[in-house]
Amino acid sequence: MALRTLDSLGSLAGKRVIVRCDLNVPLKDGVITDDGRVRASLPTLNALINQGAKVVVCSHLGRPGGEPNPAYSLEPVAQRLSELLGQPVAFARDTVGESAHDAVSSLEDGDVAVIENLRFNAGETAKDDAERAAFAARLAELGDALVSDGFGVVHRKQASVYDLAELLPSAAGLLIAKELEVLDRLTENPQRPYSVVLGGSKVSDKLGVIEHLLPRVDRLLVGGGMMFTFLAAEGHQVGSSLLEEDQLDTVRGYIAAAKERGVELVLPVDVVVASAFSADADHVVAGADALEDTPFGASGLGLDIGPRTAEEFAARIGDSRTVFWNGPMGVFEMPAFESGTRAVAGALAKVDGLGVVGGGDSAAAVRQLGFADDDFGHISTGGGASLEFLEGKKLPGLEVLGWQQ
């Protein structure tokens, strides 16, 4: 059975359409610092507005623990959505209570309302099926149909993602359809050479994706905090750098598997080593086989790939036709340790083919470093969901919409 798309719902004019978006944006002092996910929701919302639907937007934001918390309110998101849509957007101060029902009942055709953070209700993320279903039933009272468009949560069996889709006529929005089209290109007959670039802090977060992609890729480039477990697996000393000792045997297995399959495994040849985890820490460049031969000795810690590695990674990315990148190369939030991530992003932006930024911290990094979304073939809105898809896992929020991987 194929994914149900907007067309499968027929005419939505005059109907109340709940749209499950992923508007989980970073906030600082109540101000959105990266509105990428809000902008990603616009094509679906505009399509429904143009049909004359009464649009009811719902999302989570952060982890408020199942109860109201003003720090996680969606009100700033509703305001930004109003600016981007160019029309008023009503905001309900609860999720399924009186304010939500009043906001929805006041909608005219083509109007939009945002209801408060779904995770202010414990039922949204409950492990108990009955508790989740009860919350979904209350949400269902607000709509005649559901458009699921929050790709970043489709790997979660949550009330608004899974249970609600079983209660109302439901279909995927344009964002989910686009994400699946791109991910399908990464797994089915990708153009070659096909390179995967992995970073971020932990190898353990990427075990499944490494295992699933090794038979499919031509090159695997490893940076970020996870590079130290690879370097240690090859016998190098890594000082006080992030190291998952319990994963050393697993990583040795990946190194052997890559060699056996003819996959080029590209590890750092140099590293930026710092005296402390601090933006103004003293730092030097050291060879990957000499991380403790610095003025900091065994207390030094690596916070970025080095310049020779950045150059080498950029060259490998540059002559690839398909590239998937997930995880920054270093602590990009600190200017002294952003160069590796910037080099990878810059090379990815020039790929002659499909270059995909795999959501999460990678998406935040490219925007913080001044790149535009359209510099890349695609920026995923779901880091965890993208990885689980590429691991070959079943995603409940997609299966309930008819998708079969």
C-alpha cells in the first residue's frame, strides 16, 4: 500500500483539518533562534489555506514533562507563522480545552489556528496505549481530517502522530512526501560515488545507520566526537577526548567490514586539540596519531577535525554524486572549533548531484554558519527520523499513513 497523500482526502474546502507539524524550534528568551521548521511547514499549510480548509495546527515543543510550562509555549511560533503566512493566526492557550474549541469554532474557510503544545498533556507521549488513545480522541474532536506533516516525529508512536491518524481520515503532507522522496533516493539506486559523512558526539547513536549503509555506500567519512572511538579502535591515544570504550569492538568490526566490502573508510589525519572544553581554550593542531603529544598531554581533548582532514573530506565530498551528512565535525557552536563543519557544509553545497543535510544538529550548524537552505539539495527536518529510516527501521507515524518500506 502506498503512502496516502493530500489528494486522497478529496476536497477539504470548509473542513476542519488538523495539521500535525514539527514546530519544535529552538527558543532563547522567548525568541525563535532558527525558524527552519516553521518555514518547512508552509507549503502544506498554504495548500490547505488555498483549498479553503479551516486549518488547526498542532505540534510539540521541547520536553515539558506532560504539564503546562510557559517556557515551552507555542505562542512565539504562532506569531512567526502569522508573519510567514501573511495572515492572522489564532492561538489557543490550551490543547484540547475550552480555548482550543473556541479558537477552532471561530475559524472561517482559509483561516489558521495554532493550539498549545501537545506535550502539555501527558497522553501525547504516554507508553500506555489507552492513555494515548484517550488523548487522541479529544484531539479528534477538533477536526474532520488529519494531515500528518511532522517528519521529525514519525519515528515516535505518539497520540497526535499515530493514534489520531487511526481516528480521522488521514494523509501525509507535502513535507513528509518530500522527505520520503529524498530518503528513497539515498537508499534505492543512488548516483555514485555515494558518500556518507557522520559526525556528532557518539558512535552509539549511529550504530544502526553505519551497519545498514555500509553495504550501500562507496565512502564513509567519520568526524565529530565519534571519531575518537574509531581512532582508539585503530590503536591511537585520544587523551581526554570523548571515547566510548564499550563500542571499541563494534567499531573494529565496522573497520574490518568496510575493508572487506571495499568501502573507503576516511578517518581524520589531524585534529584540533584544546586544553579544555571552552570557547577561549588554548588549542593546537595535532596529528591523529599524536593527540597526546601536545602541550596539554593526556588532558587535551579534540574539539574539531583538523585543517588537512577538512581539506580531505571536502575533496571526497566534492567528487561524489550523492552525499548524506549527519552530525557536525566539531563543537561548531564555538568559533574556534567550527572550521571542520564549515568545510563539510561548503563542499556539500557544491555537490554535482544530491547533497542532503540530515537534520538535527547538522541543520542547525549550516544555518548558524550562514548557509541558506537552498544551498543544499535537501535539509531534512528530522535527524532521528532520517537516521531510523536509513537504518531500515519501521516508522509508526508513516506506517499508519499506508507507507511500507
